[in-house]
Amino acid sequence: MLKTEDELLRELGRSVRDQRIAQGLSQLEVSERSGVPLRTWKRLEGEGQGSIRHLIQAAIALRSEDNLALLFPAPAASSMDELLARQAATATPKRRLRAPRARPRVKP
């Protein structure tokens, strides 16, 4: 069943509130920690209203920022070639290690 925008906003607000309560934080404490004004924090929890920036600040303050990536997961690869190309594009290049240079010997 599809949810309306308002239903999703309220659910998200409840999730933010539940996470805050689970961590034993007051609205004032998490507002100060996140940099989100208290009035905005209350709207975020109560109505799900706020900017994307406020949502990100809330997620960081509640140590849930890693879960934001789950909102829009990467689409599945349509072939093995596409999967390998994606992996290559996101791979961190390996640093080449050099052997230390030999120091010239100085005769006394």
C-alpha cells in the first residue's frame, strides 16, 4: 500500500523522536548538539517538517548518518560487465610502494 507524503513525514518524525528518546536525550540537548534550532527540532519530530539539511544534522547528532544512504540504494546492475565497471569506478587506487633508494656510500 502506498503512503501519502504526510504519512511518510509523520513516520520519519516519529523515527527521529524514537531515536532521540532511545539515546536518553532531551529535545534541547539534541537541538544544541545538532545545531538545529529547538523550534525546528520540535517540528521535525512532530510533523516531519524541516529541510534536508536539518534531517542530515539530526542524523549526525543521533549517530544515524550511515542509514541515510539506504534511502536511495544504487540500482541493481543489469549485467556482469556493468557490475565490474561500477566496482572499478569506485575502487580506491592502490598506492605503488617504492623500494627505498640506496644511499651512496661516502668513503672517509
